[in-house]
Amino acid sequence: MVKRLFLVILMVLTLTVMTYAQGSALKSTTQGGGAIPTGKVAIIDSRAFGEGIGEMKKQLDKLEADFQPRFKDLEGLQQQLVNLDDEIKKEKNPSIQQQKADKAQIVKRDFERKREDFQQDYQKRSEVALGPLRDKVLKFLESYAASRDIVVVFDLAPAAQAGLVFLNPGTNITEDFIKEYNRQSSAGAPPEPANK
């Protein structure tokens, strides 16, 4: 359960970074002039990158291992707050109840401070660890799309949150993209053009 929650935090941060990067890529391509390109539209689910792309999984596992002690400390403080809240509700003596409430306030401040520090440190470290990799994945996505006559790639994660109504499964390139990226990453070669 801890690993699952940690992965959710990691993927949210990764998706945030990926979304900003895709916005930058979109700006750079819209500044060009000329004829409107014709081609395919595809969908990719960047949420699968954390488990599917070998390099990213390795970096995320390392981040998880590095931050696991602090995450467990936060979980312990959160559990301590829950226990103190239960004790306060059960306590009949007002002076003891106030003492426990004061202690809970101290633990809550400690929890909030450590949580904020954790988030800031994690975000900085993940940008250092994942930033260059994110750029590499986006660059590979550009060449992957170009070699397959794909002119637009939408990320499924934000599209689903925005209320995506229909998706033809044939437009989802996630699995093939990850397979090609991993193959290229281990071989160091550019993507092969798709057979037409």
C-alpha cells in the first residue's frame, strides 16, 4: 500500500512535469508557418511511462528508495495524529483532553512542516533525476511520430481528466512507443520507420 501511494505521488509529479514540457513543445511547433501538415492523430498515456520505460522506472525506484524513510516518518506522524484525535474524543477529563489537544497541535505543525519539506525536496530531486530523461522521451516522441506520419499526439492523462468522451483504441500508441523507446534506449539507435 505504501509503495502504491508513493507511486501515485510520483506519477502526479511526473505528469505535471510532462504536461508543462508538452506545452513548451506545442508552442515551438505552432510558431512555424507554411502549409498545414496532413497525417494521423494519436493518443499516448504518459502514466504508463513510470512502469514501462526502463530508464524512468529505474530513476523512480531510486527516488522511492531515497525518500522512503521520510515518507514512512510522515506516515507515522499522520497515524500519531489519528491516534491523538481518537484519544481526545474518548477522554472525559477536560484538562487531560486539553493536554492531548496541545500535543496534537504540535504534532500537526511538525507533520505539515515535514510534508512541505518532503514535497519541495522531492520535486527538486525528481526534476534533476527526471528532467533530462523527460526531454529525451519527448525528443524520441517527436522522431517516433514523424516516422509514422503522426502530426498530433494527445496525452491521455490530462485528456481523461478534461472529460474525454470517446477514444478509438487503435489511436493509442502507448505500448508500441514504450517498446520502441526501450529498444532504442538499449541499442542507442533512432526509431525505425513504420511499414506502410
